[in-house]
Amino acid sequence: MAYWSWGDPKAAHVVMCVHGLTRQGRDFDILAQALVAQAQAAQLPCVRVVCPDVVGRGQSDWLEDPMAYQFGQYAADMAVLLQTLNAQQPLERLDWVGTSMGGVIGMLMAAQKGDVPVARLVLNDIGPPVSWKSILNMKVYVGEVGQFQTVQDAADALWQISKSFGPHTPAQWLALSQNMVRRLDDGTYCLHYDPQLRVPIRAVTQEQAMAGEASLWQIYDVIECPCLLIHGAESELLSEAAAVEMSQRGPRAKVVTVAGVGHAPTLTHPHQIAMVSQFLGLSA
């Protein structure tokens, strides 16, 4: 499993940033650099921000069995990564920022209370309930990795399925897209994830989705660390009612709503970065 690291590798405070379903760790370049810089500016102990490519995405390996693309596998991988980081430098504090899928993994890690428990958890437009309509949409687009003549062509295609991320300039969107592609032998490009990710998603039934939601509520309810829920006001995946319920049970998440954005905020805009930085106590 590949990961991207920002800040001092000897830092005892690690912020783990984990991406969404078909994304990759470089989504957090801007946030990671900002968190490191803000901690330095505030004369706080140095911080290291680690942004993994979840298996099957980005620079990480693909699994032979596509049905192994499951949250249990992802959480186990993250536990190994944390053991590796802890062996490099004993960790005194671990914070977690998870967008969509990365937030579900974060809930699993926070509930486990392992050797390095999650101190603060940021859930970016995700919670135990995921709308069935969103899952049906995933069944359509996940696995369609495309073939593009240029990176810009790929960015344009990604924008068509990602407008819910909210307003971005063309330059901002190209920056978010350039690590989403890999170059093929013929010089064209495709999206940088295993198209077989679609296999377990297309196998999900509505009954299984409901059972999964019930299980995630049980996990959420045992989380004790402070939790921030960043909620896209126009999110199709996470309803306002679900966000309210998350503020009333389990860790009683502090909910901050981002206007004009659906699923999910990219955490690249200054006001979104400030939400995360302030919650993690990294701002002056």
C-alpha cells in the first residue's frame, strides 16, 4: 500500500487523511501542506500528515480477488500502516480525516481503540447511513475507468460525475484530477483505480445495505473521541436528518454544513481547511 507523507517524519502527532471510493491520497495535497504550515506558524509541536492510497487505488497494488475490496480489508491495511509508522517513530497522537469511504474506515479505527487510538475524528460527508440512491449511482459509474487522449480530457470527464464537489476553478479541478489518471502503453490515459472495484458494489442488495447501516450505527455509537461531521448541504449520500442524528448519539458529532456543495467537499478551499485545522487544534 502506497502512502504520501507531509511534514516531519519524526513527528509524534500524525494526521491520517483517507480518500473516497474511487479517489486517491493526493486529493489531500493542499490540506496536508496547510495543516503542516499552520502548526508551524502556531509554534505547535510538529505534525506529520499521512495520506494513503487505499488498496486498488492510485499507486497501491490491486487485489487478485475483487470481492476482497471490503471495509474489513481496508481497516486491516490501515492497522498495519499505523504499526509501521509507530515503529518508525512512536506515535503520541493520531487524528483521522476521512472523506466518504475514508470516513467509514475512520469510524472502524476509532471504535477499535487500538494501540494508538484515534484522538479526533473528522468525517467528511459520511456517516452510518448511505442513501440507496447513492449506491445505485455507484453501481453505474464505478469501474468505468475510460480512455482519454489527455489529462485534461480525463479531468473534463471526471467533472461530469463530480459536480457535487462544489465550485472549483479549471486550474483547481485539473490539480485534483492529474493524479487520478495513469498513462497506458499507447499513450492514452485511464482512471487510476482497479475497475474490478465495481464487483462488490454491484453485488450489494438493498437488504445488505440496510444491514450494513445498522452495523455502522453500532460502531458509531461506541466511538468516544471528539468528532466533526462536515456535511455537504446538497449531499445526496448523507441526509440532513442523518447529520442531525449523528449529532445526538454516539460521539455526538459537531456538525458543520457547507453551503452549495453536495458529496463531498474537497477540503481544498480555505474555509474548509479552516474547519479541519481548528477542530484538530492546529490553528493559531
